[in-house]
Amino acid sequence: GWTISEENFMASLRDSKIIDFLKLRASYGEIGDDGGVPRFAYMSEWAYGGQTIMGEKKENSPYQWFKESKVGNEDVHWEVVRKFNFGIDYSFAGGIVAGTVEIFKDKRSDVYVGGGGRATPAWFGQSPVAANLGEIDNKGYEIEIRLNKQFQNGIRAWANLNYTHAENEVVKMDDAELLADYRKSEGYAIGQTRAHVNADRMQSYDDLLAAPMFDVNNADRLAGDYYIVDFNGDGVVDSNDSNPWGYAGTPQNTYNATVGVDYKGWSCFAQFYGVSNVTREVGLTSFGNQLNNVYDTGTWWSENHNDAEKVTPRWGTQLGYGAGTENLYDGSYLRLKNVELAYTFDKLDLGSFTLKNLKLFVSGNNLWVWTKMPDDRESNFAGASNQGQYPTVKRVNFGLKFSL
């Protein structure tokens, strides 16, 4: 057998003329996070509760009585995050290829759960008490590659490439013990998209009468609406039938690529940016609040057009759960974020003065995008209804820079 020390191993790599630099890093730490814990969550609050009813005739007492309007939790505290990171810094082939690789994992415990997220029965008699009951795991990796090649004819080509994958999972939350798994937070990502799933359209009133009834706006259903799946099979479509769909609203994957070429005074570069594994909701409601505004989102259903793209908008009635997943989209996109072409003079003599490093350029922002979204808005949403979004602005700039 044989052994080799770390110094000899690194030296052998350098001598190979392939690996210029290689560094391994690892770290572990614990940090605190208030997690949005309200300042006085530990304190109970009291308030006047009215007059006590007394006597055989149930007269009001002349005395006000106190009630505990909010139950505090003296044990509430910050969340704890245990962070682990492993990284590699590298350089190959005389610096032509360099970059980093990062692998990370965070474990967040004692996650603050507000009263609204507690599984507390109604007979508790008060708003649920906030507590540190949750646990969330976050993991992922990041890869960076930097390319830089100088050719003998004076051309330099370069590129910076980045890819990040990050995902999280709710390991523990105060979900009701007997709640169906698909309705729990546990096992899903933070902000997991949930929706009522639609099947084929109900093309006639016979289809409508044969479909499961809604617990809201059932009388407003019309032929041409979607058949909404009774997910739990209890014979009625209600809030319990909303189930996980697609991804969360935060992308799991992020891409960035910047490539460029320099030759003498000329330079140009282009930056591409994109995301994937993300679900977006774009709910554009035509005739909302009986207003004469109509969004061009696709063809509408009618008796003679039963393979339309969208449910027919309503004027006075309500769809209930009728939209299903119609307004949910794969939010992936790839965008030409920035592009520039420039020429730089070392100096330009104008007689009485000289301009140094004069740079003339033309650049553009957001000139092109590929996406499955209905338009170019990414996640620039306005309000909970996701309506009123402003499209991403395209820009073309002409300019110059210099020093005296």
C-alpha cells in the first residue's frame, strides 16, 4: 500500500498542469432568527368584557368585568437555524476555467407558528396561542463556472455561468393530527400552490346535473364550466378538495449566463437569466364587478365552440370553484436581460482638451423572453387578485462615457 499527504496531493495536482487551484471548504454554524415573532407575544392581554348578568331577572350588574382577550405564551422565543455549507473553489487549464461549487443545508427548528396556524379546537374559547412548534429543512447547491480565453489574434472570449437549485420542505408544523395528508403543510414546500383540479368541461346541463354539487354558488353553474374533481370523494366540492398543484411561487432553479467577446477597442456581451420549477397564478377576470373591461386571454366557450380555451366570463353570477387550475401557469422563463455593444478609444484629442477612455455604446434591457406565461410579467403582481400587472419594460440605450 501507499499513502500521500495533503501537501503532496496538491503539489501533484499543480504539477499535472491541469489543475491550477483547488480548495475545499466546510462550515457549520447556528444562528437565531426572530421569524416574525411579535414583540409582545409572551404577554397576555386583558380588556373590559361588559357587565355581569345577575339575579333571577337577569339584570345587568353595575360593575364591568375583565376578560382575557389574548392568551400570551411566556415560552415563545426565536427560531434556531443550523447551517451547513460545503464548497469547492477551483481553477483549471491556466485559468481558462475557474469557479466554485457550493452545497448547503439549513435546518430551521422552533419555527414560530401564529395562532391562525394552530390546530386548536373551537371549544378552547379563545384565539389559539402562538408557539414555536415548526421545523423546516432547506437544501440545495450552486455551481459557478467562469471561462476566460485569450487568443493570439487579440480576441478574448469570456463567460460567467451560474446555476442554483434550492428547495425547502416543511418537516413539522401544527397540523391537525387527523387532517388528510394532502391538506397538511408537512411534507410540502413553503407556499405550496394549492387548487381545485378541473377535468373536462360540462358540455350540457345533463353533465352539469351529474357533477358533484358545490357548497357555494352551486346555482350559478352553467354548461361550459369545468367539471371540478371531488378530490376527497365526499360527494360535494368544497374547500377540503383543494390539493397541492405544481410548485410554490418561489423558483427552485435559477439560471444566469453572461457571455462576451473583446477585440482591441471593441467589446460586446449578453446576459441571459431564467427560472424554472415555479407556479404562477394569473387571474384576469373579465367583467369584474360588472365593469366593461375584458381581458384577451383566449377563446370563450359557447354551444358552437365547445373546445374553447377559457370559461365564458360572467356578468352577474359567480364561478365558485369553476376556474379550477385554468389560471395556474408554469412560471418558467428565459430572458435576454442585458446586451451591449461598445467601442472604447484610449484617448481622443480634441485640440484644447483630450478625452480619455472614451466609450461609445448601445445597450438593451429585456429585449426578448421565452415563457409559458400568458404575457411577459414574470411575478410582478399587483394585489391578491393578480390583476393590474404591468408588463416588463424593454429599453434601448445609446450613450458615451469618458474621463478628462
